[in-house]
Amino acid sequence: MKILLMGNPNVGKSVVFSRLTGVRVIASNYPGTTVSYTHGLMKLGEERAEVIDVPGTYTLEPTTKAEEVALQMLGTGDMVVNVVNATNLERDLYLTLQLLERNIPAVVALNMWDDTEHRGIHIDLDKLRQLLGVPVIPTVATTGQGIKDLVESIPKATTPKAPPRSRDERWAVIGNIVDQVQYITHRHHTWLERMEDASAKPAGGIILAIAVLGGSFLAVRFIGESLISYVLNPLFDKLWAPVILRLSSFLGGDGLLHNILIGKIIGGEVNFIESFGLLTTGLYVPLL
Amino acid sequence: MPNGKQVTLRQIRDGQSSIVIQIQGGHGLISRLNALGIRPGQRITKVSSTPMRGPITIKIGNAQVAIGFGMANKIIVEPIEAGNGK
């Protein structure tokens, strides 16, 4: 079986592809990243299915080179997974309608589903399923949410008998669908969402990056210094020093072995910094 | 409200919203822009432009697309006065 991943540019087809096949493809936040196609294999029950990541296309009436490639590939597939940007239904459904007119089994993945909530967009999934006549699965490809459902829905792909339409008819149908399934509420962004937004923009991103780097530096310093002064230093002074002193008197306080292992005993005490022995300074300096 | 002044997309300033009135181009351009959702009656916002006849970014629905300078020059729009709802 040959599965085609189709959708508008920059809706996350390549990320869905990676999720389905485990093949790493370069996905970036620019439209048109996929110009040639990539293919990979996925397990579908007992079978192995071939998945093809088709270049992004806005329409099946090809207007660019990449779209011509996409159209040619459509003829070779057994079914289509149409990846749709859930936050931009109106534009993306144009391609969906064209696909449905082709009488090829299809499943719609409403990708970027998390972003709809964030933007206050509400989509009535059941209604959308009913109007399109194909399974509609909400997904968040970047986190993997909904991918399992998507895989399970692939065998259930349906071929709706959509009549061929003209351009204006399609837009009219889309207007109708969007009116019925989507409503938008204004909602206040939570501070987490504000941070997410800020991190995705250059200025905010740099500030956040510096804050995170600075924060981790301070954290490492804090943890390190507390370890030294509250754990390691007492450990050396209270536990290790008596052992060394005993060893020192056992070795007779002098001699080759004593000098190598313990070094000099300064003023009857072990000085971990100045003794210069393997078990004294040799342990203390690397550890602290 | 649209103020009745029709200009090309390149003539309006960044950040200005407008309604697409007409696309002065051949079949290819009309069909290309149609697929992007740029068709008469649609509301688009110019996000940014680039000097030296560079591409122009517009926002349509929730998506941003960049179109060539030449294309922008063929899109006739009617600006919506600022302050008239976003």
C-alpha cells in the first residue's frame, strides 16, 4: 500500500511523516522545505506500507514545479493522508476538497491542533467529519499527540463521492463548512502561552535564551558550592582526615610510600591542599 | 469601512488591512493566488515589504505568505480604514 501525505506548504507534513515512519527528515519552519519527495516505510498492522511525503501544494491545478510533482504523485498512491493546518481551515480545505473530488480514499489530519486552543478557535470535529465524509483526526505532530489515532484511522479511510466543482463553488462550500464547524472566541493568553510566543520570536527568544543560560550557570554554581561547603569539605575533614592520620602513623610518618600516598604531614595535621600525596591532595583537588 | 480608494498591494503601508478587489493578471496568476486564498472579497493584511523590489509578506486568515513584488503590483485592493475593528 502506498500512502501519500499531502497538504499545503508549512502545515507539518514532514513532521507527520517522521512520526509515522521514524525516518528523520529535515523539517523547518519555512514553507517549501520539501521540494523533492521523501519516502519511508511504516507498519500498519501486519503489513508494511510505503509513506510518501509529497511536496506542499495549495492546489491540484498545478501552478508551480513542486505542485506538478505533487499532482503526478497523486496518481500513484492508494490513499491520501491530507495534513491540514487546523488554525487555517479556510485556505487548507481548498486542497482537501480537490482531493475529495478525486475519488481516492482519504483521511484528514487536523495538525497544529494545540494551536487552535491557544488561538481560541473551536472546531466541531464530528460535524467536520460528517460534512467532509472522511475521518478527521486532530494531531499535534511536533509532540506526537494524535499520531496513533491517525495510524488507526488509515485503514478506515473513505472515498466520499464528491462531485467535481468549479473554483467558486469550492470556496462557497468551504465558506459553508467553516461557518458550521468553527467558531472563534477571544481568549486571554496564559503566561505560559505568552512565553511560548516570545520564545518563537528573535528578540524574545534571545532574551529567554540568555535568561536560561544565566539561570543554569547560577544553578550549577549554587549546587557546586553548596556541595563543597556542606558535603565534601565536612566529609574530608571529619571522616577522611582521621583515616589518613592513622595510615600516616601506621606507615611511620615518613618513607617513600608515605610520601607518595600521604605526602607531608604539616603541623600534625593533614593539609589537603599542601600535603601533595596521592590520597590527600591527589583526591581533594580533583574532587573539589 | 473601505474608503473607495483602489490601489495596488505595494502602494499600501505595512500593517494596513485591505479587501482584495481584483487581480490584474492572466489565468496562471489568478489561479495561483486563488489557491493561496487571495481572491476578490478576501481581507488581507500587508505584514512587511522589502526594499529593492523584494517580496511582500501578507497575512491571510491565520497564515502568512510572501509574494513577489510583481505579483503584489497586480493585486488591486481597497484599504480598510484603521480603527475599524481587527
